[in-house]
Amino acid sequence: MDNRGKLKIYLGYAAGVGKTYQMLEEAQCLKVGGVDIVIGYFEPHGRKDTIAKTAGLEMIPRKKVTYRGAAFEEMDTDAIVARHPQVAVVDEFPHTNVPGSEREKRWEDVLFILEQGIDVLTTMNVQHLESLNDQMEQFTGIKVRETIPDWVVKQSDEVVMVDLTPRALLNRLERGVVYPPEKAKRALENFFKESTLVALREMALRQTAHEVEERLGHEVKQTDATAVQDSVQYGSRKLEDAVVIYVSDEPSTAMLIRRGRRVADVIHAKCFAVCVAEDPTLHGMPAVKREAVERHLNFARNMHIDTCVLEGRDAAKALVEFARSQHARQIFLPRFVGKGMDRLLGTSLVNRVVSLAQDMEVTIVADRRNRAA
């Protein structure tokens, strides 16, 4: 859509690196330049320097939402659209709205605002990216509940990393710039360990580099006439390459889907999430198993992955034949699929797929969270 607004994301790796401050600084510059800009949502967190950056900027009042007898304040998306500025500033992109709101997530509100032809500046931390969810839990020991699908971030026109060294961030925390003293003390004992911050910062830098490469690749594809040919390549990979993810009722399937989606993005490949069943409607499965499979397929669809249920008794054969028909380079499988005796005899799904797909790379992903101590 030509009149769709542009999305700019200020990306960080932790609270306090300065994402909102930088975003508001740009907002002030745009206002000075004559741009009609409003603050659609701002979360001050008691940070005086950041609050000062809102001076002189028009702020859209929040709307009140009642849930279970309590009143909550949320961004008033309809009011922003009715005001229809050139640019709206929206803090905390991954936020989950109070139940009863028109849309469940703030990123959905932002997409709606963009559809009305309004540009949006917003903020998020790298740990909220859906495909990195499992890695974040391994690094930090904390499960991030509010996530944004990768395809949403890919719709952005610009991603700016707001960087600060871990040591400098810890100094800010200790001085009470980021959180009040008691909250800062708890943060230092938990999430804000220097080793954790170093790992998160590295991940944010890699993600930003990946976004830059994506945009450069997109520009090359648009300007190079050869981009319309089937033989166009990014590095050694052709555009028709694919990644196939095996979907089962295994709890690790969600992690598998995230990993496969991310690899597909990196190599610019199609991505498929595939389940194999004797009955393609899945009604022949036990109810608990069917619910798990359907939940995983829906999760894949939410990540903009093509899904399909293959009919067949031989899961390994059906999976490999499908992968081959899609010119797949990689198949993703969970480590523990099949009974112990099957694994011992080499007849488990994993063993059979590896045997049948010798012309492809089979990636077996273990769920580290379930390892025995």
C-alpha cells in the first residue's frame, strides 16, 4: 500500500540504554522541522531526563479500560488516528494490552496506525523478538512473555540500535538513573548481571546487522533487473531454497519453529511447518495430541510460516518427499521423537529422516531446558 506509514524502531538490549530518550530527541527535531508529530504513548518510568524530552510535544491522552473492577490506562489508538498527525511516537512496542481492548498487542495497534498513513517511531528490546525467545531464556533464566513476531519487525523501514556498554549501563543503574534504589538493587541481583548484558548486547548488535543486510538485499533485488530470474542468489543460496520444520505434539516444537524461522530469514529461504498424519483433518489423533499440534501450527502461522498437514502413514518418507519437492536445504526435527527402542534400532523418525534425506541438511534441535542435571 503506497500511503502506508513508515515504521522506525529504536532497538536496545535492556532497559535504560536510552531508546526512549533517542526517540524523543528525534521527535523534537522533527517538530522543529515543521513536522506534525504527537506522542501516542509514553512510559516515563520516573526518568527525569527522558521526561524533559517530552516538553512542547503534543501528547494524546490515554484511554481508561476497566478489567475485573480495576481501571487501567492504555494507548488511545482511535484518538491518534482521528488526530491523524504525520508522525506518532509510541513507546514500548511489545506491550500486551489489557483484556477487553480492541487489539491484544500494542504492535497490532501500531500496524493499524501505519495503515492509516501515519508514520510511527517506537521502541523495543531485542529479547522481545519471537525467534530469539528460547535463547533469551537460556542466557537470562527469564522467560520473556511479551514477544513480537519477526515478520512485524521486518516490516519496519528503519531499525536503529541504541547502544551503551554494559559497564556504563550498570553505572547508570547504580546511580538510580534507570530504576528507583530498591528496584535497581533487585535488578542488579537478577537480570542486570554484566555477563548477561554482554550476551544481550552482542545479540542486539547481530540483529541490527541482520536488519541492515536484509534492507540492502531488498534494495539490490528491487534495482537489479536480474532479480526477477529464478537463478538470483544471495551468497550461494537461491531464492527458491526452503526450510522445512517438522511439527508434532512435542513441547519443544515451539522452539523448533522459532529456530527454523530465524534460519530461513538469514538464508532468505521459504519456510514451511509440516505435520504428517493418517487423517489430514487430525481428527484421528487423541484429543490432547491434536490440540498440541494445532496450537503449534497456529503458532507457525502467526510467524508467517506456511503450514500444511501431509497425509501418510510413513512420517519420515512424507516429510522428506515434501522437503525435496520444495527444494529444501534444511529439515528441522526435535531430538526426542520416537520411542526408546526405535532410537536404539535406528528406526525412529530422526534416524529415518537422516537416512532418507542425505542430499539435505537435517538439523536436530535439543530442548536444553528439559535436560537432566
